[in-house]
Amino acid sequence: MTDPNPRMSLGALLRRPETGSFLGLAAVFVFFWIFGGSNFASPNGAASWLNVAASLGIIAIPIGLLMIAGELDISIGSMVPAGSMTCAIISGHFGLPIVVGIGAALALGAMVGLINGLLVVKTAVPSFIVTLGTLFAVAGLLLGLAVIITGTTSVKLQAGPEAKLLLGHFIGGVFQVTIFWWIAAAAFWAFVLHYSKYGNWILAMGGDKVSARNAGIPTDRVTIILFMCSGMSAAFVGLSQAILYNSAQVSAGQSYIFNAIISVVVGGVLLTGGYGSIFGIVLGTLTFAIVNQGIYYTGFDANWASLIIGILLLVAVLMNNTFRKMALSYAPKKKGAKA
Amino acid sequence: MTASIVSLKGVNKSFGPIDVLHDINLEVRAGEVLCLLGDNGAGKSTLIRLLSGVHQPTSGEILMDGAPVRLTTPREAADRGIATVHQFGGTFPLMSIGRSFFVGVEPTKGWGPFKVFDRKFANEVAVKAVQSFGITRITDGDRLVGGLSGGERQSLAIARAVHFGARVLILDEPTAALGVKQAAHVLRIVNEAKRRGLAVVFITHQVMHAMAVGDHFAVLIRGAVASDFRKGEKTREEITDLMAGGETMATLEASIEGYMASHDGHPPSPAH
């Protein structure tokens, strides 16, 4: 038959965890390009979905890593507003330097992550339940403290030009600077997961935690650090939004919970852990953002977006299952044998 | 006869009021295969868990190279060179052969914070280690462990244990879920491990498999060593009878026939 080499490389491509999400992204992009017209792919149009993807993506990556390691963190839904409110209260309401506000927001994210991690590790309660608890606890604490301290649930924040440039700037008037933070985060986490030894630890933990521990991996420490990273990432997105929009609200983050999980699953991460890639998560996030924003460029009612996302999620999971089976059943052809 | 690597002296284990093991005395020697035979519930699994550090004996002691040791965690047992390979071998089905081989001891190259996992090296070492056990069909370290056959997975797990310096290999029913060909594969690997001077504890309830590789046999019945003998001292029928709880297989067959006859051929309802 044909020369085995191109077949092999195509096969290798099909067996990667992100193949399904790439096909999904391509399909969604073409769909909205056709129905959305030229506006969808114009810089303004691209900015509308890239901006959404960037803040979602910064959160989705650590959530994806937690899922690969066999855990879940839904407390991010409260950590986004907690991050923005902490920054706004400290630097807006009290007028302290913006660096202090940013530092405090990130420290809060790390602390909530530490609590999540410690509870999961020490009690062995499923992380879904633990972080469901902290989701509500942080939301309540935030609302209560915000009203006591400021008397309101919305706080204004006027950041200086440096902070604006780094965290709240629109490049070319439309592209949020967060897009670059997202790219940097993706590059960093891709190195960790796919090239450093810690990535091997995370994959092994998701595959079988007990065997991973017996093999000498400090599973407790890795779990806690991953929870801290997801808390800090959510706080980071929160504070950058406060700086961008010059204000912070108590309730502005619950949608991130499901959106991040959808992005991660569409991106080819196995819900039960042990399998996934950062590139896949990035593609999944882009796919979600395109559907979410692209609908406004079509003639369709925006209410249909959720239907598309729901179907997309189901198709993506089925497709990812198929590609994972292909990866499992793969065996190289004998050398010299005609493929 | 070589000196024993691990020996159990008067080991008892009970979980609360339930006595699981009574007064176990066993020796595992380098270059020998100890076959642990017994029916379900005879205490084989508990005995393995004592050796692999999951449980500690209630009384009695475990000696390594003649000195008493306390194996408080699986990690400690592994550090002392006791490796346990479970029925399904590799436990990370969605990891590549190279990656799973080096879990916890990843080889890296590069400097400072940019140390990267040395995939090429890991794959080469893993493939070579498995091939040295005669599994020549594994040539690509990027393959996922879940795509290997049951026998190949066992081989990979055994090769991994040997590569990282195991002296005692505990194989928990390695052939139970395998077909005839695959089981023969694993038995060959057990022989190879023995040839390399490892002490092997081979848990099984298939007498044929035990007789193919065993040098020394111990039959457990209700938590006690009912019989301890060396290769050639007992016939296959005698071993099977022992495993059936001391009753001869012939008596057992007769009682089954009697039951079937008196119950119109209906088998008894399951016990639970």
C-alpha cells in the first residue's frame, strides 16, 4: 500500500489528547465564519472572543491540571470576585498602593487554595464537596466583609498607569493585555506538564494516587500546590478585571465554574484524571469563547448559544473517548513490513 | 542452599477479633521461587500485605538478611528491595511506557529550573529493560501502557522492579486473568527473574503454574501454613487436595455428585 511514514505521522497526530478539541475548534470556527460574516474574523470580532478566552483560559489551565491529577476545584467561582474585591477594597477604598492590593488578592487566592488542598489531603473528602464548601464560604465571607468595610457590594478602583498598562490595557484599542498573560501561563504550564518531571507526577497521580505515592511522589504536596495555583489564578483574573473595569462587584464569577470545566473537557482532559494536555485546554477554551461570542455575529438569537455549547460538550466528550481508544490500541507496525 | 533474604518468624495477624494469620514461619531465598498456594480467603493477600508494608504483623517478626525489620509503609518495603506487582501490572494505563517506567524517579536533562524529562532516555531504558526479559514485541516507549496485553503489562512491571534494584519480587496472582499463552509468557519471566538471583514470592491458586516455576511451596489453609515442602516432594494431586482444604478432591467430587443427584441437577444457590 502507501509509504508507511506519512501514515505513521498522521496516526501519531490522531492519537494526541488534543486532536478532538482541534477538530471541534476548526468546525466551530468555520461555522461562525460562514454565518457570522466578515465581522466575526475581523480584529474587533476576534478581540471579542479572544478577550473572553484569555480570562477564562488563565483559570481553565490550573483547573485542567487539577482534573488531570484527579481533583476538581469549583471554589474559583468565588475566588474571581474575591480577588477583584480584595484588590479594590485595599487599593481603591483604603487607597493603598496597587501593588499591595494585587499582593493581597494573590495571597488570599493562595490561602484559599491551601485550605482546599489541606482539607482534601487530610480528610479524603472528595474535592468537589470540599471546594463546594469553600465556594459558598468565600462568597459569604466576601459579601459580609464588603458590606461591613465599605457599606456597599461594589467598590471603585482607579489604578495607576503602570498597573493599567500591565493588567488593564487594550492593545490596539480592542485586545485585552490579559491575552498575553494567558499565552505566558499556557507556555509555563505546558513546560511543567509536558517537559518537567512534575508533569509526570501529575499524570501518575491522576492515573493511580496510591501507586504514585508508593513510587515516591509527594502526592499531598503536589495536590496542595495545584489547589494554590488554581486559587491564585482565579484571584489574578479577578484583580485584573477590577483594574480593567475600574470597579469590582461581589457577585461576578459563578459562570467561571462551568465555563472552565467545559473548556477543560472539550480540550480532551479525562474527567477521571490521568490524561490531557495544556494545548488541548487552550483549544477547548478558544472553542468555548468562539461559541459564546460568535453567536452575536450571526443572525441567530443569542439564546441558542447555550444549546450549541451543550451539544458541543457532548460531541467533544464522545470524540475524545474515540481518540483515547485509538491511542490505547495503537501498536507500531513491524519494521520493514508493508503497512 | 543460599541464605534467606526475608523470613517470617511466628507471625500472627488479626483484624480486631478476627484472626487472619496464625503462626506463619516462612523463608524466601535468593534465586528461589516460593509459591504461596491457597484457596480464596486463606490469608494469601494478608500475607503479601505484611511483606509489602501495607499491614504490620500483630505479633511475631519479619527478618531481612537475618535482622528484624518493621515495614511500616509500602515505600519502606520498596526501599528495602521488596517490590510487589499486582494482578494487572501497570497501574497507569494512560501513561506511556517510558513515562510510567520512571514514575517518581524521572530522568532529566538540562540545567536549573529548565530541567526537562528525558523522554528519549526513558523510552530507551524502559524498552531495553522489557526486551531483556524476552518481550521483544515492545519496541516503542511512547506506547500507552493500557494498550499492552495483560502479560506484557506484567512483564513491564516486573522489569521495572528489577531495574530499580528489587531483591524480592512479590507477584500477586500474575497469571489469574491471563490466557494460556500469556501465562506461559509471565512464567518465563518469573524464571528469568529467578535466574538473575531474585527471590520470588509467587501467589497463585493454579497448581500447574506453581509447579512450572516453584522451588518451594507453602499451602495456606484458614490462615495457617498447612504444608511446606520443596519441589518434587508432592504430586500435583496431593497439592490440589491440600488446597481444597485437606479434603481429597475425590471426596469433594463425590459429594458434589451426591448433591446434584439429590437436587435434580440444580446447583446450590450462591452463599452470599
